[in-house]
Amino acid sequence: MASLTPDGWRARVDPSAFPRREPGPINVQRYQFVPAYSGIATFLGLPLCLTPEDLRAGGVEVAIVGAPVDMGTGHRGAAFGPRAIRASEWVVAHTPSMLMDSDTRINPFNELIVVDYGDAAVDAMSVEDSMEPIRGIVREIAETGAVPVVLGGDHSILWPDAAALADVYGAGKVGVVHFDAHADCAESVNGHLASHATPIRRLIEDEHIPGRNFIQVGLRSLMLPDDELLAWMRARGMRSHFMAEIDRIGFPAVLDKAIAEALDGPEYLYLSIDIDVLDPAFAPGTATPEPPGLTTRELLPALRRICHETPVVGIEVVEVAPNLDPGNTTAMNARKAIFECLTGLALRKKGIPGPAYLDPIAAGTAEDAESLQERRRNGLDPSRRSACGGCHGVGAVRQSWKPVRNRDNTARDSTRAASFSTLILTALVVIVSVFSNAHDHAKAVSLSRERPDLLASTNRPMAEPCWSWGHRSSSRAR
Ligand SMILES: [Mn+2]
């Protein structure tokens, strides 16, 4: 029996103790379709890599790695985050080839080689001692050219994570976009330099990351930054977007600013997502919730945009504490956050132009050939629709939607135009539904005359099971 050595928590096992295998990603799937609650809980059922040789042999482009520490919060729970994010039940299958981002209709796993890289070594007795092995494993991934996606763990890991990327891409060459309710810039907590409230101070003072390229979004804590801390942040050139600014000019405008600032200088970007940037309604399972926060419909597409439109070389999602997470809401949103990041990276790799790309069918902007012909047959020539666009009334109605979308509170003047447009929309819906019902009815009548065989076939009694999984076991057995 092997004896426990003091460095057993970080010493790697001797590979010669196991049967030899060729380096490369290890498939963990036995079946073609795996429900989310089944199988070996790698991230979304992805293949597993254990060594840098595996990453290189597999040509891996993104490696997901856990950093399970939570002593940096002083609140137990986030160490269980990586496992919760990997294992939390989600309606989707743990079958990456079946998954698709519905906004862009992209399957990131068809475009990128993504694996799970297991967890960093952590000392359950010391957050300080855990920093160096975390930095080591993130560096190990980045050195192969793959993008590390780190699952926290508390936010103390931002220090080793971003330092590792500066090790690989050059000190001062990596900027950070940091989503968080908290500024995380404190000098120390109870004298501890490594904590979830201090990582940014370490990164800037150690000159891994330039202060002016640390872009914060979503700040709103009850305690910090106080005037003294804010003075330190501003002296370092940090650019911080508080929730009040988001309320004032709207999230899309703040996001545009954050992206422009992030690209102002650095060649590369690190994306740090503290899940507590979300409103506690969307992320109750975190040690330091702060209402009111971002919605998932703000944050998730923003992450996709940043990974698509900026040179992101590393990502972390931190502070998921499953012991505080009834319903797995927080773990589910953390998982979707990573999925959106992967989709963004896939869009970038495919060279799809931004900004804020959406698939035309998903966005409702597609005019496919068939519906275009149908509209022409019905006398609805789409090229003629713009003719009334210059009309005085229509122009006013169009403008009235803009401030609503931007959450601009000064736009009350437009309320009347907005209710007018609601009225017009309602009238339109009624007219269109009446028209299309009549149209469908006429079509069905003429169809039944021209093709009586079609109607007859739908009346045939169902003899076979109606779907392919054959839940009628008796008909399958024979
Ligand atoms: Mn944080």
C-alpha cells in the first residue's frame, strides 16, 4: 500500500503503473446518445485528456479544467463548483454532436476540438499553496496553444489563471474583461494576499496585466470599492462599468464600450466571469450574491460576442457554490455561459463576421426563396414594403421602440407613440390571422380536390409505432 506523502496532493501518479496507451483524447462515451444525468461526468460528456501529450496529439483547441478551491471566499461551497457544472442535470444530452447554439445555429463541437482536462491539484488546507499548481496546469494547457476554460472554484483563481496566460503570451500583452458584482481589488483580507477579493491587486502589482486593460462590468457591491479603493483603481487606469452605468445607458452600449476598451492595446484577452454578476434570481448558488444584477439574456449573448469578436485566449467561470444552489440554476447558467463562449470561439474560427452575429432564420430576418415566392404569388412584394417606411407616422412608431430597447429612463415622451404602435401591431395580427386562416382553408379545399390521395393517407389507421425509439417493446421484439 502506497504511503501518503506530504506532497501527495500535487505529485502526479506514475503512468507506468497503468497499461500503456497512445497519447490523445480518451473517449468516455459508451453509447451514441447519453441523457444529461448519465455517463461519466466530463463537461457535456466531452473526451478526457490527462497530459499535455494528450492535448498535442489530439490537436486540442479548448481544454476545460477545474480549479476546486473555496477557502478564498471564507464560505465553503465553490470547491464543489467544477463537479456541479460538469454534472448538473440539464435538459440537453451529454452528447456534444447533438448540441447547437440556437441563436447562431452553430454546434461549437463540430467546429472546435474541445476536451475535459480534469482538475488542478489543490491543497484542501491552503488556498495560498493551491495557487501555484493552478497556475501550472493553466500554463500547461496554454503552452500547447489550446484555450484553457477554468471552472472555479472561488475567484482567488483569477490570480494564477491570468498569470499563467501572461507567462505564455507575455507580461502586459493580455487584457482582461471581468464580469463581477465585486471589484476584487483589495490589498488583503485578514492579512491574506490570496483570496477571492484580492486577485486583481496581485495581477496588476506583479505587472502580469496592465491596469488600463482590466475592464470590469457589473460592479454593485454594498461594501467595495470604497473611495480609497476606487482611487487605487483609477490611479492604475482601470476602467470599471458599474451597474448604475448599465442602468443609465443600457447594457448593449456598455458592452460595446467594454469590447472597444478591451481591444485598446493588448494582443490577447482573458475573460473572467464571476457568476455573481448575474442577479441572484439567475445565480442564487454563490457565496456573495448582490441584487440587482445582470439577466441571463444580457450576459450569455455578451460572452458569445466577446469570444467571437476579441482575441480571447482563456476563460474562467467562478464562484458557483452548489450547496447554495436549489434547482441547479447557477450551475446550469455557468454551463450555458461556457457553451456560449465556445460558440463565440467557433464563430471566430469560422471567420463569420460580427458584430453580434445571429443566424438569419433564428433572428427572423431570413427571406428564404420559397416564402419569397409565396409572398409574390399573394401580391405581397417585399420590395414594395419599404415604400411606406418614410411615412411620417411609421417613422415615429419605429423610433419609439429604440429607447425601450436601450432601457433609457428619459424616454417617457415616446410612451404615446409606443402604445400607438402596440395598437397597430394588434390590428395587424388580427388582419394577418384572418387572412391566413382564409388562405389556408382555400388551399386545403383546392388540395383535397387536386390530390384526394394525400388526404386519404392521413386517415390510415396507425399500424406502426410512430417514432423510431420503439417504446412499444412488443412490436420491436418481433
Ligand atoms: Mn469575484
